[in-house]
Amino acid sequence: MDIRESITITPMTEEDVPAVHALESLCFTSPWDITAYYRELENPSAVYRVALYGERLLGFGGMWAVDGEAHIVTLAVQPEFRRSGVGGKLLTVLLDEAHRLDVHSVTLEVRVGNVAARALYTSFGFTPLATRRNYYPDNGEDALVMGLLLG
Ligand SMILES: CC(C)(COP(=O)(O)OP(=O)(O)OC[C@H]1O[C@@H](n2cnc3c(N)ncnc32)[C@H](O)[C@@H]1OP(=O)(O)O)[C@@H](O)C(=O)NCCC(=O)NCCS
């Protein structure tokens, strides 16, 4: 079964926040406080989408879009559902929304050692722009800044 045909991608709501925060805490070493996600719901520049399979949260992604520029803030998929196209579908929806908002360039930061995320972004046309040395406080890992120009 292709899970992509069975998931729905919808705007994040208050009801999604606890599951989003739980997945964030599972995936990232320095997760945001849950209150940050509730605040993002009030942020007019923030675009958050969740991937749902029935009522189960399989993934989520977030972006800030201001004055023609967007930044992918976060993207995560449940470990057991990775490599099934969920992350790609979320990214597609975020980039579609960026188009709709007349965004011309999209940036993001990714750990240099995050092979999966770098491969995903590269497959969408993102290219390396810069390296931020010792960017991540937990292990001093460098961040790769990647960018995509939208036509
Ligand atoms: C990065 C992440 C969101 C990708 O989600 P996903 O649902 O597994 O991605 P997809 O299945 O849509 O993959 C799309 C493409 O990305 C690339 N890709 C994804 N995971 C990969 C991996 N582990 N190794 C190599 N390429 C990979 C492939 O090109 C893949 O296409 P293919 O499966 O047809 O070869 C997921 O691995 C994740 O949640 N990681 C932990 C959180 C994280 O690091 N987020 C990014 C922060 S910048």
C-alpha cells in the first residue's frame, strides 16, 4: 500500500499540538517547549502542516514566510513511517503554499550529518549556500544552509 494515498495533509490545529510536540521531542535533541507551538498558531507568518493517517500524526512541517522569503523551520516524520514519501509530501505542500504566498526564495538549516534530510532537500532542488560552524549546541555540529529559488 502506498501510504501517501491514505494520508491527509492539513493545517496544524491546537488539537494536533501535543502529538506534534511528542514527535518533535522524539526526533530532535533540543525540542521547542510545547507553548512555542501554541504561539506559532497565532503567528501570521507561520505555516504549519500535519500529515494524518486517520487520527494518527505521521509527520509535520513548518515554515515562516515573510516578504517573499520563506524559511523551513522544522520537518519530521514518525520513524516507522520514514522513507514512505510522507516527508516529501509535507515538503511539497509547504512549497506549494510558498508559491501561493509569492515567495521567491526558501532557505533552511540542516545538520551536516543528517544524510536523510539532506538527500530529501537535494531531491527537491535545494542547494548548499553556506556552512554555519558549531551551530548545534548539543554536539557542536555544523549546520548547512540550503536554499531554493522558486520560479
Ligand atoms: C528527513 C525526514 C523528514 C524525511 O522524511 P521521509 O518521510 O522519510 O522522506 P521521504 O520518504 O519523503 O523521502 C523522499 C526522498 O528523500 C530522500 N531520503 C529520505 N530519507 C533518506 C535516507 N534515509 N537516505 C537517503 N535518502 C533519503 C530520498 O531521495 C527519498 O526518495 P526515495 O525514497 O524515493 O529514494 C525524516 O527522515 C525525519 O523525520 N528525520 C528526523 C527529523 C529530521 O532530521 N528532520 C529534518 C530537520 S532539517
